[in-house]
Amino acid sequence: MFQIVQKKRLNDSMTQMRVQAPYVAKKAQAGQFIILRVNEYGERIPLTIADYDREAGTVDIIFQKVGKTTLLLDTLEEGDSILDFIGPLGKASELEGYHYAAVIGGGAGCAIAYPQAKALHALGAKVDMIAGFRSQDIIILEDEMKAASDQLYLMTDDGSNGHKGFVTDALKQNIEAGAKYDLVVAIGPLPMMKAVCNLTKEYGIKTIISMNSIMIDGTGMCGGCRVTVGGETKFACVDGPDFDGHLVDFDEVMKRAKTYAELERESTREFNCRLMQQAEQ
Amino acid sequence: MPNMTMTKTPMPEQKPDVRNHNFEEVALGYTEEMAVGEAQRCLNCKNKPCVTGCPVMVPIPEFIAHVANREFEEAYQVLTKATSLPAVCGRVCPQETQCESKCVRGIKGEPVGIGRLERFVADWHMANSKEAPKKPQQNGHKVAVIGAGPASLTCAGDLANMGYEVTVYEALHTAGGVLMYGIPQFRLPKEIVQKEIDGLRAKGVTILTDMVIGKVLTLDELFADGFEAIFIGSGAGLPNFMHIPGEGLVGTYSANEFLTRVNLMKAYRPEYDTPILRPKNAAIVGGGNVAMDAARTAKRLGSEHVYIVYRRSEAEMPARAEEIHHAKEEGIEFRLLTNPVAIHGDESGKVCSIECVEMELGEPDASGRRRPIEKQGSNFELPVDCAIIAIGNSPNPLIPANTSGLEVNRRGCIVADEETMATSLPGVYAAGDAVSGAATVILAMGGGKKAAKSIDEYIKSKNA
Ligand SMILES: Cc1cc2nc3c(=O)[nH]c(=O)nc-3n(C[C@H](O)[C@H](O)[C@H](O)COP(=O)(O)OP(=O)(O)OC[C@H]3O[C@@H](n4cnc5c(N)ncnc54)[C@H](O)[C@@H]3O)c2cc1C
Ligand SMILES: Cc1cc2nc3c(=O)[nH]c(=O)nc-3n(C[C@H](O)[C@H](O)[C@H](O)COP(=O)(O)OP(=O)(O)OC[C@H]3O[C@@H](n4cnc5c(N)ncnc54)[C@H](O)[C@@H]3O)c2cc1C
Ligand code: SF4
Ligand code: SF4
Ligand code: FES
């Protein structure tokens, strides 16, 4: 059992938790993730290691409430425990040897992108962080992203923070203005990562994306997380989650991501009903 | 007077058209009367040919003689000297190619039902024995065991009996390996595997789940923690794909994923959250136990048509005869000498058919099996909304990739000495599917046993 030592609401849909998990904390590196199972009946879901404290033996996760499991996780409070918390899994991001990077986060993806910005920065690279959100009121981790980068560009779809546009607009603008990026890291919804890759391909800038496939074991046993990269079958949980974005077959991944969409909607609806009933009692 | 009936005492079973709608065990087990009757068919041969067919040399005539005398607990004591998981072996061993293939009663008629008797004895013991397993006297030496499949469980059990302090590290949240995540409930109830694991715990073995060795801890760190030897029983869990078009479609599963969702994650029980597609029609590619299990599972999830697509003929199928028989009874449709060439999807990326080509058998290949050759222009499509790939598994590269100096062969199998199971690293032993490639439960157990013996000798000689 893994105890939650701190819980923080970041906005209406996102929560940060600090979990006591000494084995994970001891080895964790930027780009790696954990798989957790809330209780005996729960699914196993992957979440990125957003931060860790080796001394205290804690690991931070940041999750967006999108379905049954993340909603269930969000019902746990400080002092409660998570049944299974497995990691660190996946390969650490390879971030050494770059001079000037653009790290791009889309919505919840910022929680995954920000540790990478932090790691790049610590390795001595100049880092521009470009973060995109639907609107100003759901911006998260602003201070953390600012601290992890030389320049932070915050974009909103509706322009409510005064910077209307997509992350690709900001990226294109910077490149056109002469920013000599030798690396772009893009993490967020699949259509966003695909759009970034299409753009950076034009400019010939190496681009790393983080693949958020559906996963079960996280050890290479089930093959459920497979993606086609450069024509080869790769398993995101052991060969990734980071891949060369220019080689990923995004169209296939986008279809696979919807495999359980109908079933998930149903179980989320039921779960919300139950929460409401409990609240009424 | 021996019972000279030519055929085995039939196994009581759920009716095919009932059981293909539930996940309860198919074979119900012998009653005491049936077991005694079947045991009396054994001639107690002096030269024990049957024993030579068993990879762990179960003293077959001895345990069967006890059954014939209604000494069921004594029979169990004989059995457990050779196999630590008799309730499992009795159910899943391919007896027709092992022990029973050598039985003299099989020359004219059917062999003695050795597996069925083994299962009976183990089940009788579980139901009737009140004796709690004793915790052996500890000798103060620590051994780490990686993985919790049959190879590891056997090795851990033997070492615990010798007095070692054993810690098992399992990557998944449940111990048991393929016995828990692969082989379905209707063939091997998980409660039985759980009992065996509880028995190990009672002997003092510590089992830590959620521990992916190579990631969470390395072998060097285990040695630094005071373990004097390490056993690797990490299995062959890496699913092979065919690399044909359509393997990325929604509705294409590896058998591992399909079976893991149902067995380990219990997708068939409503109280569990695990999602699974319940196909209307499913095609399973392959001809082994894994393919049969996936097919019978799909049927139980409600599929109307379930096809086994296999490129050779039935004679070459690696699945146990009993499983093929059960699958046919349950309405699984066999498309033999048929090879898939592509999986087709609709505009939303969901599987809508599997395109196959007919095959004919040519000359025998290196494995001695006749090589299938494509019949030109014989392509046809089976309308299915799910394709499950069950064409084999390879050893998982995670541990070798994170352990310098651990030698593997071309197929990714850990190289280990056949007799001692010693690997290229001092103090590190390995057995089971991780060494042999995908094989059988009993071979994995046999390897785990050998390794336990070698580990004991290694630690003794080091401390001498
Ligand atoms: C390596 C990795 C790291 C991740 N890190 C984070 C993280 O740090 N924070 C975070 O909020 N999320 C992260 N995710 C995504 C997270 O795993 C999913 O949001 C979660 O599994 C959803 O579970 P659920 O039961 O709450 O929702 P579900 O009911 O399963 O799904 C709700 C909706 O989300 C979609 N969905 C399901 N699984 C995924 C997925 N893996 N990726 C994208 N969409 C999905 C479904 O199709 C459905 O439409 C990560 C995924 C991976 C593979
Ligand atoms: C569907 C199916 C049906 C089968 N049916 C039969 C049958 O009827 N009869 C028969 O004899 N055989 C059958 N087999 C084969 C048999 O199950 C295997 O040969 C046997 O389980 C191998 O045992 P093992 O201990 O070597 O490995 P496994 O049972 O594979 O166990 C390995 C364990 O190690 C764990 N592990 C892997 N990597 C790590 C790591 N890095 N750190 C920690 N733990 C790790 C795994 O999670 C797993 O629990 C079947 C196999 C399958 C898949
Ligand atoms: S362990 Fe398997 S092969 Fe050996 S006697 Fe028992 S059933 Fe036969
Ligand atoms: S060969 Fe058959 S009849 Fe002879 S001892 Fe073995 S089981 Fe009994
Ligand atoms: S999650 Fe199962 S292989 Fe990657």
C-alpha cells in the first residue's frame, strides 16, 4: 500500500498527489512513469512521474480527471493509500547534448512536459517552454514551468490570457524569429503532438514526443501499448514512452486510443451517478 | 485383481453448451470411487516406463498404489516429493505426450489417467488435510527469486524447505505468472494457484509484488542487499506479432493482452473495471494452448463465431489434445491449413475482416513438421470484428537489457547450463520459459528444482 502524503487541487479537472513510494523515488528519472491500481477492482493506469524526492521517498503525480479511474483516484485524500504503485517504468528521456530546446505542453501534458524542461535546463540547455490551455482559468504549474525554463510562452485557445492561439503558432513564430532549436519536446493530446511534428518536420528539427498509449502491465508482456515507429512495432511501455515524433504513425495511434471510448464513457457515467447518490445521502 | 477396462474412467465435465457460457471449471474431477477404480487399472510395472515420460520423475506407480488402497494422504505425500504444484500439473500437463504416452496400458487401449489421478489426490488433500504447512528451520542465508511463475515458485519452495530465507520479486500485482494471467479460470481455477502461493508464504517465503526487476532494482542491488544467490524465472511473456497489415487496428489483440484482461484483470466479472471488447465474431491465429484458451474465452464472452486460423493441419497443432477436443465441443470453428495475410478495418479503424489464404503441406522442415505452402489465388475473407494473435511468445528482454554480463542467445533466451541452470554470472541461476523459450509448466518446475539444488550447493561451497 502506498500512502498519499499530500493532495493539491490544481484546477477543476487536475489534481496533484505526493505519494510515499521509496523504491520508485530512489530510481526515478525524467520521462519515466508509474502504473497504479487504486483498489482490487480497479484498472491499471499509467501516470508520469512529475517530480520526486529521493530523501523523503516520495513521488508526485499530476492527473487529469477524464474517466472512472482518475475520478476514483481523486476521491482519495491525504492519509489514504493506493493499492499498487509500480515504477519507475519506461526509458528515461535522452536529453543530453542539446543547446536550445523548445518544450511544448498541451493541457494536462504540461505535467509531463515540465519535468523534461527541468531536466534539460539542469543539463545546461537553453529552454523555451510553450504551454497551451483552453482558457486562462485552467492554467496549471505556471510557477514551476517558469522556473524550469528561460522563457515561458503561455497560449490559450480562447485568448483569455491575452495570448490567443495554439502552441504551434508560438513555436512557428519563435522559429521564424530566428530561434535555433536543436530539439523540440512535445507532450499533450495526440492531435497537438501530430501538429507539432508536422511543423518541425518542415524545419528539420528533431522532435521527441511522449506516447500515452493504453497500457496494462508496463513490462512488455501484453503488447497493448504498441505503436508503429518508422515502420517497426514498438512497445511504448518499454521502448518508450519517448519516441522520435517524425517516425510515429499518429493516425494509427489516434484510432487505437479510442478502443474503449464507449465502454469508458459508460463506466464513468455510472461512477458519477454513484458519487452523486452518495453525496445526496 | 487389476481393473482391465480398456478405457480411462471418464472425467465428469460440464456440458459443452452450458460451459461455453460460463467461466467455471470445465472438468469437475473424479469422485473417490472413480479415482480408486482408475487407480486399479495401473499394473504397478516394475520398470516404471511412465516415470521416464515425466520431466520431474513423479513416482507414478507408488502414488497410484496408495490411491488404489484409499490412502489418499499418503499418495499426496509421495506426489509432493517430486512436484510442488500437483493440483496444477494434474490439470495442465500435456500428459498424452509425457507420462501417459509411456504407459503400457496405452498399447492396447487407453493409458492410465495419471494426470486425472494426480489432480484428484491434490484436490483431496486441499479439501481434507488439516495440517498447516510447517515453517522450516532457517539457515541464515538469503536468496532472491525473480518472477513468481511455476519455475520460481518451485525454486522458492525447495529453497525454503532447505532453510533459506527466500524473497520473491514479482512484476505484476499478483503472483503466479502464466498460471494467473494466461491460463483461464475454466481450465485452472485461480483459487487453486492462490492456495499454492499461500502455502509458500506459510513456509516463510516473502513475496513482493509490483517489483519490476531491472527497473525497480537491479541484480547488483539485490546482491548488495545481502542476497547470496539469485534465481531468474521471468518467463517468456513477450508477444510475437505477424507483421501483416492491420495489426494496429482496434480489435486486434495479442493473446497475452486479451487473456490478461480477462484472467488477471477479471474483465468477465462485472464488479471489475477492466474494459474488454466482447467480439461478435473472432478469429484467433495460432494452434497452441494459448490459441485454444483465447478462442474458448472469446466464446464465453459471447462471440457467435470463433475461428481458429492455423496454417498447418491438426496433426501439427502444438495444443494439448484435450484442449483441442474441448474447443471443438464448445463450438470453436477450425480453419486449418489457412494463413492470415491481412486484417482489414472499417473507416473508424475497427477490425471488420481477416483475409486468409489456403495452404497445403510440403516437405518436412528442420523441426520435422511438414512445411505449409501457400495455394496461389486462394485468398478469402472471414468477417470478424476481432483478431487475436497467438503465434507465440519470446523471453522478455527487460532483465538482460539491464544486467551487464548476463548472456542471452539469438532468440533472447537466457543462457543457462542444462544440468545446474547456472548463467554466465556467478551466483545467478535461471530456468523456465526465460531459458527454454515458451514451453510447459512442468518443464519450468523441473528447471526451478534443479536450480534450487545448485543454489544450495553454491552457497554451501562459498561458506565452507
Ligand atoms: C506513459 C503515460 C503517461 C501518462 N501520464 C499522465 C499524466 O501524468 N497525467 C495524466 O493526467 N494522464 C497521463 N496519462 C494518461 C492517463 O493514463 C489516462 O488519462 C488514464 O488512463 C485515464 O483513465 P480513466 O479510467 O480515468 O479514464 P478512461 O475512462 O479510461 O478514459 C477516459 C477517456 O480518456 C481516454 N484515454 C484512456 N486512456 C488514455 C491514455 N492512456 N491516453 C490518452 N487518453 C486516454 C479514453 O479513450 C477516454 O476517452 C499517461 C499515459 C501514459 C501512457
Ligand atoms: C495462455 C497459455 C496457456 C498455456 N497452457 C499450458 C498448458 O496447458 N500446459 C502447460 O504445461 N503449459 C501451458 N502454458 C505454458 C506455461 O504456462 C509456461 O511454460 C510456464 O508458465 C512457464 O513458467 P515460468 O515460471 O518460466 O514463467 P511464467 O509463468 O511466465 O512466469 C514468469 C513471471 O515472472 C514475472 N516477471 C517477468 N519479468 C519480470 C521482472 N523483470 N521482474 C519481476 N518479475 C518478472 C512475470 O510477471 C511472471 O509472473 C501456457 C501458456 C500460456 C500463455
Ligand atoms: S507431473 Fe505431469 S508429466 Fe509428471 S506425472 Fe504428473 S501429469 Fe504426468
Ligand atoms: S506404465 Fe501405466 S500401468 Fe505401468 S506403472 Fe506406469 S501407470 Fe501403471
Ligand atoms: S503495457 Fe503491456 S506491453 Fe506495454
